[in-house]
Amino acid sequence: MTLTFQPFHIPGAQTVHGNTFPYGLQASLADGASDVPAVNDAVIAITALAESGRLSELLQKHGAVLIRGVGHPSAETFARLVNSAEKGRGSNPFIQIGLAGKRTILADNVWTANEGPSDRRFYQHNEYSRYTRFPSNIHFYCEKKALEGGETPVAHSALVYDKLQEAVPELVQAVHEKGLAMKMAFRAPGHEGKGNEFNWAGVHSFGQEFQPGDDRDTQKAKVEVQVRKLTPAFRWLEDDALELTQYIPGIRRSPASGLPVWFNGLVGRYGMTRDQGALDPPYIGRDGMTYLPCDYGDGTVIPKEYLERLERVVDELELDVSLEEGDLLLVDNFQVSHGRKPWTGERRILVSMWEGGKPIEAF
Ligand SMILES: [Fe+2]
């Protein structure tokens, strides 16, 4: 049966530079049948949307597209849909380096979103924007909806930039001039904290090339090879902890719109560090993990007041998307940031990351 997509309004949708954000598409069967479409029909329709260039157009224009109504929620359905969408428009899977969290692969290019504790809020960030290597797209899929909470909030990075210009112009100016120094600490295996624990040995962190039986020195040498793909600025600390600094512009120009976008993980890092009570030395959170503060690119301190104002601006722009089971939220990572709201009950959101299209340059 032929499946078609009809636009629908997403509660709380915003207008950003004249375009609806996010854009909703409801899947339904063309003959008016009320049955849930077969996954095969959805795959054919999404492939056509991708191959015609229409999907890329929608993502460029709107930044995020929510596809609802395909049904049959599972990692396998998501894999079939997302691989059709991205391969259909010539993208390649994004290979992760430097993951600070835990993700499990469940199907072809499909992962659990982040297995950190359910009571933790994740603040807005463009995926891996704290590094110089990041995916062009990150797509979300709801396999299991939480009893309460668990929304996937998104914010438009061009709008964030505009509002920051008004609300914290000193910060925008300083980031333009100096860029950002994003600092991360990765503990050695066995030295993690509790809750959202990760270490440098993770297979998506820096342990990609580890072999069983590698001794510590061999492992560290292999870690360094991966770290250098991100940054030459790193050092080993006590207990074989790894500290790395990534110098990023912090503001980039969206290749889709030509507009400046706030593209960094600053508010994400600040929010989590504050919630963990780790804003002051020695920067150890309640979970026992290390949360290093980020600086301007010249090593000078970003005033806390600016970070507080930054968070208020981003919080106000954030739009909670409540994903239903089977919903597919396609996101242009260059234009749109995302987060995670705490929840009760069970929730399973899956992600898929891709690279393709025009690269994003510094503004
Ligand atoms: Fe993320």
C-alpha cells in the first residue's frame, strides 16, 4: 500500500527565521485505511523522500523533522528507516571517538541514546560539538515512552545565537574573539565514579583498537592515537587519568542557512557540572566523576555570571518534544541542539549519527 506524509503541527513549535521548527510529518496510508502501515511501506516512502532531495530540503529549512505514525516500534524498525533516510541521500555513518557516557549498539547504526541515570537532566548540546569532529545529523527514535517526563528537548542554534547577542553580548563577543577551550577528564578503567560512569577504555571513547591482553602501556599508546584525531592538547594525570583540551570556535555558520549558530557544548557542560556540585576545585561531582571547567580559547576564565545567563537563555528557547513510541525525530546537528529531561518508569530512546553534506565552518 502507498504511504504518504502529511504535515502536522507539533505542540510548542516555533517560527525560526520564517520556518516552522520542528516540522511534523504524519505517515498514513493513501487509500484512507486506518491500519498501521507496514514497515516496508514506510521504508519505500522514506527512501523516495531521501532520494528526491526532499528530506534534505526539509532538514535544511526546518532543522528538525518529526515523522509520526510508522508504528512497529523497535530498534530494527528504526535501523531500517534511518538507514534508508541517510543512505538514500548519500550520507555515511559517523564513527564515534571521545564518548563520555555509555551507549550500546542494538542494530545497524542504532544505539541506546545514553544510559546515564534517569533522574539526570542533560542540557542542550549539539552532538560532539565540544570536539572538532562531530556528526552532521543525529536522529532520535522512541522505542519505549516513559511513564512521566523523559522529553527530548531541542533548541534552534541560530535562535540561541540571536538571543544571546541580545542577552549576553559580552559572552558572544569573547567567544568570537577567543574561541573556547573545552576540557574533558577521562578516568582510567577501575577509577570511575558512580552514575554516568565512563573511562578512556570505552570502545567509543578511546579504546577502539584495544585487543584482549593489551597491557596498560599498550592501551595508553592506543588511546593517544585516538585522542590525537581530536586534539594534540592532552596529558596524563595521577592514576592514569587523561585530561584533554579541545580548542573550538564555539560559533559556526550553518551550511544550510548561512546563519551563525551557537555550536558548542558549553551550556551542557555548565548545567551538568552545576547539578553535580562540581563548579569549584577539585571539580569532583557528587557522582565522583571529574568535571573540568571550560575556558575561553586563550585560557582565561569565562565569568560564571555569563554562564548563568547563557543557561537562562537556552532554557527559555528549549522546546520539549514528547516522543511517542515509534516516533522518528530527524535532526540537523549543525542547526539544532538537543537534551534530555529526567523521567520515571522505563524509557528507551535510540540514536543514530551520520555525516554528509557540506561541512560546517567557523563563523
Ligand atoms: Fe547528545
